[in-house]
Amino acid sequence: MRFKMLMLSSMLSLAFLAVTALSVNWDDPTYDADEMFTSGQEEVYQNPTGAPATPKESRDLQENKSSMNWTMPSTLTGGGDSAKESREQAQPSSDAGLAAANENNTLTTESELPPAQTEAVSAQGNWFFTLNGSVVRELALTLFQNETDIYGSGKIKEGNNTLDVTASGAMAGSNMELNLVSANPIVQYRLNLSLSEEQAAGEYEASSASGETWAGTAEGQKTS
């Protein structure tokens, strides 16, 4: 039985050698022993690392490369022929923009400032007024002031007549509204005056209990 197995193995080996010999190109001297034993076997091809897996992928990759635009722009920002010239030409525009922004900020800040406050003027003291109208009247007053409130008394002279008057009013900065009332006859005078240091000037309106009205200008001087 062993002998039969040995004979069968020998016959199989001879058959394999015969098939190998037939597949070898004996006219090509580049064949070596390894190629003789490996001829007839199918070799599996593997792509190099990173290479496209198929010819189609390789063609697509080449098309993508060729479609890229490698052309440098013909002009630079600012119109310069070089990066340095472009920066130099663009610099004045940047400076102008900063100057405009600073000017706008300055205008905004100035517009947000509160209005200037008018310095308050004291009306307290002795005053002499001239009321100019169809008839000239003279007015002497002693006024007192408590914050913005004005009050006092005096006399008004018209021709040969002199009448006692009481005064009340209010101050708003350098402006004063003053109301005068005389008795026997009863007459009301409303004065709107602007005070500056020791001077006063403005207008007045007057009305009597009988319904008579008149108006004119008023000028005053603080005497003490």
C-alpha cells in the first residue's frame, strides 16, 4: 500500500513539472528559477499607497487639477501694480475714513451736551423804572427775592399823581415777570423784563378796573 502511494505522488510531481515547463518561454533568457516555478500563477495587482483606485478616479483627479485657476489677478486692491503700491494707495482712503468717523463722533458728543445754563441774576434791591407809552410814568420799587419768588412795594407817578403799588413776581435765570397793582384807582401792570447786572429792560401791559388798557416799554436801573 505504501509503495502505491509513493508511486502516485511521483506521478503527480512529474505532471506538475511538465505543465510548468510548457508555460515557460524558453526563448526569453530573463527567466530565472523563481519565475519558472511561479509562471502560470495569477498575480494580484495592488495600487501604491495614495494612488487612485480606478482609471476613472485618476481621470477625474486630472480634470480637477486642470480646472483650477492659477492665473494671478491683473490688478491689486487700490490700483497698485504691486502689494506695496496697493497698500500705499489704499492708506489715504483709510485715513479719510478714520477722520470722518472721528468728526462724526465729535459732532455726536457736542450734540449730546446739555444746553448752557443762564446765570441767575438777583433782582433784590431798590429800582427806578421809566414806563414809556402814550404817557410816561415813573416807578420806584423796593424788591425782595426768595429763591425765584419776587415781592415788594413802591410808588408810581403819573403827572402830578403818585400812587402806592404792591409788587409780586418770579425770576427764571435773568428774566423777571413782575406784577404791580395800585389802589384808588385800581390798575394792574404786568412787566416782562430781562436783567443784566444793574440794568433791566422789557415791555409792559396795563389794565384798569374800568376796562381801559395800554402798553409800552420799560427801562430800569438798580439804585442800591
